[in-house]
Amino acid sequence: MNQKGFTLIEMLIVLLVISILLIITVPNIIQHQKSIRNKGCEAFVKMVQAQVQSYQIDENKLPASLEDLKSKGYIESATCPNGKSLKYDSDGKVSVSE
């Protein structure tokens, strides 16, 4: 009888290779998580700034605050992926509050 399939040794070797790959990649991801979130925050600020401009085009005026953007559906949140809040200046500039 000729059966095809994987032996126990072959399965253990595959599990060993997968484990080694996980051991190598997971610490790198965790190490770079902070910089990834900061880059995400930078991109989010640019997106909110674009929404300020969209609001200005639609309403012919700058929004009074980020709450105006939320209430009109331009943005859902004023919080970056890294947890920092955004601030809005009276001249229409969006930045990260420290």
C-alpha cells in the first residue's frame, strides 16, 4: 500500500522554520511600532488638514474648531493612532498637541 503524506519529522521541520521566522520578525515589529504610529499620526494630521480645506471650500469659511469638522462628518476623530490629540489654530492649521 503506497500512501502519500507528510511524516512527523517533516512536520516538525516545518514548525521549526515557522517558529524561527516568528522569533525573528515579532521583536522587529514591536521595536518599530512606535515609529509606525508616529508616521501614522503625521499622515493623519495631513488628512485632517485636507478636510479643513474641504470644509473651507464647501462652507466658504474656516471651521471654528475640530468639532465643526466632526459634526459635519468631515472627520470621525481628532486623535492620532499614537493616542495624541490634535489641536486646531485660528489660522486653519492642524497640529499635534504635546
